Amino acid sequence: MSDPSNNQTPFPPEQIGDFLRLCAGEWMSLRSQFALAEINEEDLDEDGDAWHSSERGELMVAFLEAETAGGAGGLQVGLKDDVAQQELHFDINGSFRSGEQQGRWQLWPDGSLELLVTGDGREVRERIWFTKPNLRLRSTVATGVDGIPGRASFSSEIRRVSRPAS
């Protein structure tokens, strides 16, 4: 796997295609999920916080070339050694789809990508950003129709970079 920090793409990426390409690779991930509403006493830890889980994982992300002229490309995402893969396809007009699910994307001037999916009585907003080409952060908040956040997660992901053979 090549080192993405060696390419000539501006950092942080200014175009959706460049952002998606930067996402490609093998990532070591630590994700923590937090319940924000309807917390039961048994969900609380010794500090009174309701962390439901904190888990490590190995993510594999591949860049997919655009399927159509209006496409920006896509991502194929899954856990390492797992056959289940999720595909996300992005259009230049700010929309994306993953299977039957559709949403909107926006690349902010700070280089972060925001994904928004609404449906089933809730809104899920995910923000993805890079602090370095090999360090990616993600935050997700799911909000109900009442506007009250129900759950959130935060992930820090470090890209595995292979060293050139000596």
C-alpha cells in the first residue's frame, strides 16, 4: 500500500474526489459509542457516563471510480476479513447513496466531509476529517424527529502504511 502523503493533492482535500481517494486504505480504528437519551441505570459506568461500547477494528476502504459522468466516485468499506462490504456512491451535485439509502454530502472549507441521512424518523449526521493524511477522525450523531440526540459515536482511525522494502 503506498503512502498517500507522498502525492501532490492539496491537504486537506478541496474536492470530493480527492477526499474519497484519501480515504482509501487499511485503517486501525477505535470507536466509542455513547447513548444520549433514555439512559437506564445499568447503562452507566462508575463515573455516571453511559458508554455503550468502545471497540477496536480493522477497516478496509477502497476508492471506487465514478459510475457515471456526474459521479465523483465512491467508497467500498468493510471490516478486514469480513465479506460484508458497504458501497457509497457520490454525485458531484451533493448527493450520495448506499444501497437503498440516500443522503446529502458537503465538503466544508476546513476540509471535513459531512454526510446527512434522514429517514425512519431520525437524522444521522456524520463528519469525517483528517488531521494528517494518515489520521482520520469521524463523529456521528443520530437525532430523533423531536430534535433530541439519541446516540453518538466518535472514531479515531490510523492508516496502516507499509514501508518500502530495503
